[in-house]
Amino acid sequence: MNDVTVWQGEHQHELDACGLNCPLPLLKAKMALNGLASGEVLKVLATDAGSQRDFRAFARLAGHQLLREEIEGEVFSYWLRKA
């Protein structure tokens, strides 16, 4: 069951991790989130199909909020709000 809400807000930062394989999209997102203030939103673009599982688990375990995820063609997009 997908518990991600349909969020339509704006993001303050964007990370393009297209073309990178697991675990690099998640590691780059983690590094980017480390530089954000609490409450800021990071949009991540990735092409690794395993990123869906990774970002869901990461958000849950790290306390961040996965606001939205989309798939358009071969690109997965994620919006994460830093805890």
C-alpha cells in the first residue's frame, strides 16, 4: 500500500541523479538533505528502478517525509521534506 500523499507544493532544491545506479541516488540525496534546513523540500530525479524502495525506506527510517513520488517514462521523481 502506498502511503505517499499527493503533495503539490514547491521545492527549494533539486537533485538530478539520473543515470546513477543504487545506492548513489540515495547517497547523493542524503548528502543534499544534510545541507538543508528542517522543513525544506528536496526534489530528486532518478532513473534507477530500485530507487522507489530505497527512498520509501530511507524517509521512514531517517524521519524525513516523502511527500510525493511520480514516474514519467523512465524517470522517478521524489519530493522529500527534511525532518
